Amino acid sequence: MASSGNRKTKASGGSGPVKERVGAHRSRLRAQGLRPIQIWVPDTRAPGFAEEVRRQCLLANASHHAKDDQTFVDSVSWFNSDESR
């Protein structure tokens, strides 16, 4: 992508309405007791991701702890649960 040089756009750093709306939104969230965090997660679109997931799943399934591990996951999971969230 080409650089826009020293030009400032509303979305990239000017003091225009986007910056003000984002600031107001963040202030409302903080007022609700929330705080921003940043986390890094695997890129599910990366080449080889699906293959690595499959490899790890097969290893986990082949473990002699697989049944106990799945029982634990089921006990702490809401997946397919009738409980309200």
C-alpha cells in the first residue's frame, strides 16, 4: 500500500470527528468499569494453520488422558449447554 506522505486523514490522526467518536466511546467503556487490552492470537488465515490444528488435535486425542481431558473441557464449557449465558 502506498504511503500518503505527511497528509493526515480523519481516520489516521487528525483531530476530526473519528478521533472524537473513538475517544467518547472509550470513555463510556471505561465508565462501565472496562479497560482496553491487546492480545496476540494465532492467525487462523495463515498457511498451515488448519494442518497444525489437526496435528495437535490428533495428538491430544491419542493421549491416554484424552477421555479425562474431554470430561474436564465438557464440565467447564457452555458449548451445547442449555444454561443461559
